[in-house]
Amino acid sequence: MGIFNYSGDMTRGYNFSTIQFGSTFFNRMNFSTHVSLKTALGFGGLRGSDQNPLDPAAAIRSASFNHKIADFSSVLEYDFLNYKKKYSAVRWSPYAYFGLGFLTIFSSSTSAEDLSTTQLTIPVGIGFKHLIRRRFMAGFEMGVRGLSFDEIDGISKGDLSQKDFQFGNPNDMDWYSFVGISLSVIIYKIPCPFPYDPNEWRKN
């Protein structure tokens, strides 16, 4: 569970007035003691407005949007500490991640005339994992999703001669962030203590 936050032509940086709650479901595959691949699908919202304008141009523009989104990502995680071994000295580790993903807007209320509903994203972030009784994993994560287009708020296209009054900066890409906590169940690969022989009964 966590919160999404938009940053772009309407709002700069992190703004508590624009946060939207969301949830994420993920699967993590551990390739080694330090590297894993996490594939996630999240649902939530993104919103922004010129209600508190950044400048006089934003006050004249008076734009707004409220999206319902699906956030898909596949990222590589690198754990800085070796906490997975049975006799490790620690049961926790900070980690960093990066990868690729997609943002899909499936429901929207916006004043924009032109809006891109599917965009490529670049997720980058950091987090913290804690192993609980070798069966559960608790985590905290914070990261940003850089976008390949400047169209999430729908105000960067149009007559560029009037952009100072009606539109945003098309050279300044939008982005959004996700901060959340998680709890996962670890599924171990349990080796069979005896080799399986389908013809064993014939030998007895």
C-alpha cells in the first residue's frame, strides 16, 4: 500500500495536496544473494491543478486533471547487504532499483484536450527490506517514475506562441512518485531428499 504523487507543469516537486492512495501487487524472483527481479502492477490515482498557481500564466490557464491509473513495472533490485543466508549476521538490507514500465490512464477527469493514455516509464528508487522468520518480508520503498512524454497533465501541446499563457513547457518532462510499504510471502524451492524414479516399484 502507498501513495502516488504527480510533479509537472502544475506542481513542482513533492506536494501533499496532490497525493493519491494506491496499491501494488508484485512478484519477486531472487537470482542471487544480492540481485532480484521484481515485476509489479499497481493501481491508484494522479491529480494536479492550477488552484495554487505557480505563476501568473498558470493562474490564467486554470487547468486541472484527476486520473485513475495502472502502473506496470519490471525492475532489477540490488541488495547492499547479504541477509538471505541462513547464518547471516543481519536480517535486513537497504536496496536500490531501476527498470522499465508503463503507465496507463484508464479513467480521467481533465480540462485538457489532448492526453496520452499510455506512456513508457523509467522507475528508479531505493528501499529497505526486513526478513521476518524466513517466511515473510516487510519492506519500505520510495521512488520516481520518469516519463517519456510531457503529456500526463495534457497542457504541453498547442500553439507554442501562446505557451506562456496557456500551455506548459514541452521540454520539461512530467514525472510521478510512489512511496509505500509492503508485506510479501516467501515461497522456497524445496529440494526432494530422494531422487524420483518412476520405475521404483518395479525394482521391489
